[in-house]
Amino acid sequence: MTPIEILATIFAVLVLFKLILSITNPKLRVKIAESFISTNTAVMIIVFLALTAIVGYYMLSSLTIVEVAAAMLFMSGLMGIFFIQYKGIMLKLLRESLKSREEFLRKNWLTFLIWAAIAVWVLYVVFS
């Protein structure tokens, strides 16, 4: 298997596990989520950054940034379909997160930087 096929297989197994757990035992899914969320935020950020860097490395060794961005747009659509079902909670979360602009920027600067870099990279590749 190629690295991309391995990543896709991991994705498929995790999605199926999540779906089966959501249907058969949603309370266990909540307990698992709570155990991850209760972990130190800084540790979780480092873990997710490392995993994202590894996945990104293998994706970008096989795909162009334009193909990755198109896949990200597809995933954003799927996430939007899910989250729109919980619009009240999502709007409450948005309002709560924006109470303090400084805190919002302090918590999210790295994510903003990554998204901006990807967007600029895509535009550079497409228009050059």
C-alpha cells in the first residue's frame, strides 16, 4: 500500500468506528470524547500538530496543494451539513468565542496562520 492508501484506510476505519459507536452506544462515544477533551490542551495541540504534519507531508508528496484544497472544501461541506443541524449551539459557541477579541486571537492564531498559508499557497499555484 502507498502512504496515501494507508492514510485513507486509517480514515475509513476511524469513520466506520465512529459511526458504529454513534449508532450503537452514543454514551460511550461521549465518554471517549470527554477523555480526549479533558487532556491538557497544550498536549493535545502538540499531538494534533504532529499528526497533521505527518499526514500533510504524505499527502503533499502524492497530491498537489490544489487537490488537497479541493478535498478540504469537500470536507468543509460535509462538516457544514452536520453542524447546520445544531445551528443554535453553533451560534452560541461563536458568540461565546468572540466575547474577547484578544482571547479569540490568542487561542486561534496558529490555526489562522495555517489556513492563511494554505489559501495563499493555493492562489499562488493556481494563478502563477
